[in-house]
Amino acid sequence: TDPCIYTFCKASTDICKLRIDFESMTVDTSSGYIAYPLAPAKGDAFNNGLSLGKCDTDFVTITNPGGTSPPKICGVNTGQHMFIDASSSCNDIKVDIDTGVSTTRSWQIKVTQYTCASQMIPVENCLQYHTGTSGTFYSFGWDTSVTTITSTTHNHLQDQHYEVCFRRERGYCSLCLTAQIWGTAQIIMTSYGVSAAGSAIGHQATDSLCGLGLADRKSTRLNSS
């Protein structure tokens, strides 16, 4: 039945957070990834701009009554997670499928409830919370099986306003970030870029590192919007 709705309610009154792990999550990406030409004709941005990265065929939404709901996501989100406030009115995970589009979908979702005293939950309003001394994080809708990026294979999903946080580990005082996938040719891009696919700004992560001082903080955050 479309939509498929899962409802989660607090197991006890001292539950504060839900962690939602998309152990596997693949829904349709045709509307989330509209090919955009390297040298677009005049007017293409105006005609296609509102469609780029828009989840309007399949999408996953999570309700958070009384709080801020996570952004709508689609595409491949295997390995992603979200922390949301556990609502006294319960939380819904809703998977909307366009049954008129013939494609294979699959998902397996794990939900963990955490008490307010747990040391495994973020201390700030973070949608994602990463721990450990190393790892990889990526935007929603990112297919981790991809090893090469061109201007027509990936677009950011729309309306992705959220915060990604990192716990300060014992004995560490800074955080170093670098793009996982590198590209130097005009059409081959790095896995970090902002707008103007294929241009110099799309390569701004090449040969660069970003250090964030954490000396006076228990965690740090990155904003995505």
C-alpha cells in the first residue's frame, strides 16, 4: 500500500531521542537526478532549476510532532542515519512510492530509542551525529558505489537544511576534512562542490584540507542547506 507508514512511540517516559538507521534504502531517483548539461543552453537553468534535486516521484519523510522534521529524501540512502526528538505524540516514517513508475525499491530501517541520559546522543540539535577518530559522511541521496562524478550524474537534493555534528574524541583537538573522490578534468568533479558543475568552483575541494578547532567544544557541527 502506498504510502507505507511506520509509527514509533516512546517505550518509556525518559526516552528523548530516536536514531533512525537506513541499513538499506533505495527508492526511485529519476526526479532526484535530472541530467544537467556541462554547457547549458540559455534558459536551461530557468526551465530546469526547480526540478533539479526535487524528490517528487518517490520520497521518504519523517514526522516530528512538536519539533523540526528532517528534510525529505529520495534516491540511495543506504548507510545514512538521522537523530530526531522522540515525540510524545509518536513519530512516523513514511515511504511514498509512485506506483506508476516501474523500478526496484527496497529498504530496511532500524530505529533505536535512547534515554535522555544516554551518552550516545548528540548534545545539540544535530540531525546526524558521528563518533570515532575517522570515517566518511555524505549528503542524503548519495550513492556510495559511485567512484567517478560528472556534471550529469549527481545533484544535491532540494531543501536539505540540517546540521551534521561530530563528537570530540578523547585526546583530539581538531577535525580535518577532505573530499573522498578527486577530479581534475573539467567534466570529472570532486565529491565536494558547490554549484556550477564542471567549473572551477566545482573543484574547490581539490588539494585542500579544512581544519576545525575543537579545543573548547565537545562537538562541532556543519550546516547543509
